[in-house]
Amino acid sequence: MDLDLVRTLLAVVDAGTFDAAAATLHVTPSAVSQRIKALEQRTGRVLLVRARPVRLTPSGEVLVRYGRQLLALDQDLDAALGEDAVVRVPIAVNADSLATWFLPALQRVPPQLKISFDLHREDQDHTTALLRQGLVMAAVTSSREPVAGCSVRKLGSIRYAAMATRSFMDRYADGPVKSWLPDAPVVVFDRNDDLQDRFVRTLTRGRGASDHRHYVPSSEVYVRTIVAGLGWGMVPPQQLQEGLIDLAPGRTVDVPLYWQQWKLDSPALTAVADAVGREAAIALR
């Protein structure tokens, strides 16, 4: 495939629109449109749904996945030949990992490799979708089932405990925790976050957490919201703060994490995977 056409397709997918891709590539929107049409004619498939933002068709997902692999190999070749090239490695990672152990993992990557990290924050239950779509080369995920064309290895687990402040407990605690927690205000990360529901079901064997929910899609602000007494929530030990109390000592929820990556002989991707594995061995259970 013509790498310029592939780069254009990836630019459109990453930017979301033809106009934004044109600005990134320093060409006109018309030129971008012509290149996408040429690529669709060459493959005999419709690759994009023209919407705002654009959406990949199933054929587009396949082409984007392999297109990124082609560009990764092209960058690796430049590096191997001594060219002063920066290798871009897009990675999907869940917010709690990003806020705790993942950045130290990236610090382990040798700086001489000149890797540009392109991090995509997503819930650990949904990061594999970005792999399937070809948007990332690797992902920290809760799924041990490998995406087609990917390898998988276990990193460890993050253990979460139900936490709240003393003032929150004074307002809502009345009897055993299983009798009042299902009705108490709860803090959740986003609408994909089911940790709190899973924890309550271990107590009630039925219903989940309260419908009185505060959605806070930031790991740092999430914990601060609990510290502020607005609700209770599931917190990993790396993010515990003074003033938080374990609502049910001995009861936790473990979330296993896996590393999935393309089966690609890329020195940059191998270096990142090794660094992530070493840090995970220290930081995770």
C-alpha cells in the first residue's frame, strides 16, 4: 500500500474529521478526500463512514490496524538505519493505572529509543476495542482473551476497597454495612465503571449500588470527591488518602490486568512491553 495514503487514513481517524486531518498533514481537505477515495478504490472497500467524527467500517478497522503496523515498521527501519526518527507507540490504558504505576513503567524505557507515547485513557474493560479498531498498538486490559493478531500476558491485579470518610459514615451508616451501603450516595468513574456495583453485590447477593451517583471521570478528582464526603467509592491502595476509612475490612474487589499487543517484531514495542512488565511485577499484586 502507498504509505502516504495510509498516513492520510490514520490522520483522519485520529483527528476525527477531514478538515482536522488536512491541518495536521498541511494539505487541503480536498486532497485528504481524494486520498481516502483512492485508498478505497485500491482496496475495493468503503473504509470510513462520513460522519462527525468519522467512523471506521469493519474493513476500515482491518486496514487501520495493518496500516499502523506498516508505519511502525517504517519507523523502526529509519531508527535501525541511524535516521533521527521518533517512533510513535499508541497505548490504551485505564485511568487508575495511568494515575499510579504506568508512568513509572514508561520511565524504564531507554530514552535513546526516541519513542513518542500516545496514551489513550479508557476503562480496562473496553481498551481491547481500541486494539480491534487499530487505534492503538498495545493495551492494558482486563481481558485475557487475545484480540486477533495480538499476544497477551498477565501483569497482575489491582485490589480495590470500599472507602469513605468518617463524616459520611456518621450521616449514612446505620447497622451492618450491607443494610445501608446499597442506598448511600456513591462515586463512580463513568458509566462503564461497575466496581461499586460489583462490591455491593458481594454484600447483598443481588442489587447493586445506589442510583444516587456522582460521575467523576478523573482518578485524582475521584478520590478527592470521596475525601470531600460526597459519596463512597472503590479505591486502590496506591491512591489512599488520610481520612478515608475502609467500610468493610477484609472485603475487596481484585481487577486482573493483562498486556495485549500486536504480534509485531518492533524494537520500540518490545522495549515498552518489557518496561511495563517489570514495573507491573513491582506495583501490582
